[in-house]
Amino acid sequence: MKRLTTVIFKCTDYPIRILGMVTAVSMGIGAAYATGPPTRYLTLTYTCYLSNLPVTAKQVDWWIPVPVSNERQTVEILKADLSAGIINTESKYGNKMYYRHINLSPEKSADTITITLSYKIRVNEKSVPEAGQLAPLPKVNAGSSMHVYLINNRLIPFEGPIAKLKGQLQLPAEPIPAAMQIYDYLINTMVYNYQAPGAGKGDVLWACNSHTGDCSDYHSIFIGVCRSSGIPADHVFGLPLKTKQGKGEVKDWHCWARFWVNGPGWITIDASEASKHPELRNYNFGTLSDTYLTLTHGRDVILQPAQKGEPLNIFADPYVEVDGSHFENVKWIASFQEEN
């Protein structure tokens, strides 16, 4: 018989830019809203499947990323069976996750475990006017809370290609114009190809040498150059909620970067989407569309409770360990429905 366990948990040439001219009209996507951007209301169901467990497996530890409310989105858990699992928060970045430990029964013929999480979501577009204006705000000491966004990661080292690129670009001192120069470099020199061998890990050595990759590769370069220049920067992961007749499905995540400036705070950029869609070039510097639900952020993540394996390069998919070892045969799908 099958074991079925279900938890309902409902880098060279830069375009000439005119300061202050990038408005909602010049972006070419969406009008300028007199009362703010429209709000999307959705219900989302996120289902994970774990299958083909080893016949000798005795226990499973399962961590699933959980979206949280922030200045752009509100997330409400519809139902939770916390007798089976628990919501934890890791300490480095504050990411939340649903954690469940499963002791497997002696019957080993069953090989499918399913966990379903359900949410009610409200999401808005967020735009930072200072980004479109290329405001020459000064770089200031961001304080200890930003330290984690100024240091390197295992796949974002500052030496080698990042140091060379930083020297090549000769960035201005002000963070927003500097970030724009890095953004322009990526769009002008990188070729988007998520299928390239080596793509999808956010490995700056590979990405700088190959000049290709997916969203994680583009934005790892951006983050590396920003951080090595003293500009706090972060890697953000989320779900693209693109609708078709008011509903849709998601089977993969998307990512973007953000950098911090004293005054406006975090400013989002999405160089890979701008590379694919030139009409979004201005829009994607300083605006995060309501298409995206933010899920997690940061690199080299230690879960809560801590996994047995090494820190996660990216925590945007469910992570599973079977008897203390990483187990890869886990899949997920998210389905959503517009409510307004």
C-alpha cells in the first residue's frame, strides 16, 4: 500500500539618461495612479510532493518557504494544522518556513507524502521615485543591521571577476547612479539563457566568465559589485503570479535584487527581465510589479531548526532531508485565483 500523508495548511556602453524624466508615463507600463497602484487580492495554494523515498528511510525533515507580510504584500494563512508541523523563523534574514519532522512507519512500500499550504494574499506594486530620478543621495553608514548585506557569500566572492568589474566600471560615489551603472552593464553585456550549463546557481565566477545565465546569475553579479562598493544589496526570491482568465499556476520561482539607500530604503531592480523585455528597462529599475509575491531573501541560509547539510545557497524551493541527508526528489506547484 502507498504511504500518503497530507497536511492541510490552508558589463561597457551605457545609454544617456535624463535625470528626473523616468516617470510612470515614460516607463510605458501602467499609468501613474492618482491614489496609488491597484491592489490584487488572491488565494494561493502551494502543494509539495515527496516521492520515491529510499526503502530504508526512517525519518524525513521538511522545510517549506512561507511568504510573509511586508510593505508591499499582506499574507494571511487560511488554515494551519500546527499539531503536525510548526512555523519557524531563521535568524540571519528572518525568513519563515513551515517545518515538519516525519517518522516513517515500518511499511516501506508507500512513497508519496504531500503537504499543502493555503494563503489569502493582497499585493501591490511598489515604486521608488528616487530611483527613476537617479537621485544623487549620499552613501552613509547603514549600521550593524545591514552588515549581512555587505559581506560576500560562497558563490558571490568579491575577489576575481567582481573586483575586476568594479575597477572597470569606475562607479560614482552615490548609490543610485552607481546601481544604475551596474544595471545597465548587465543588460548591455549579458545574454539571458536559463538553459545554459551552469545557470541557475547565482555563481558570479561562472556568470562573469560566461556572460549568460538566468535571473539568479544576473543579480548575483549586481549584488557582488554593490556590496564590494559599500552599497548594501540583497537577493530576493518570489513567485510570478501571472494570470490567465483570473487564475494561474506557478512551477518555478523568479528572483530580483534590491539595494539600500538612506532615505528611500530598499530599491528593487530586475535586470534579467529588462534584458528579456527592453520595454521594461526603466520600469524595472526601482519598481517591483504586483505580479510577484515575495517568498524569501538572502543567500547561504541556515534553516530553523538547522539542516544537517551545508547552508542553502538559495532557499526558494522546499528543502528535504531523509535520515539527515539532502533528498532532491521533491516537487511543488502553486495555483492561485484572483479574488477581485
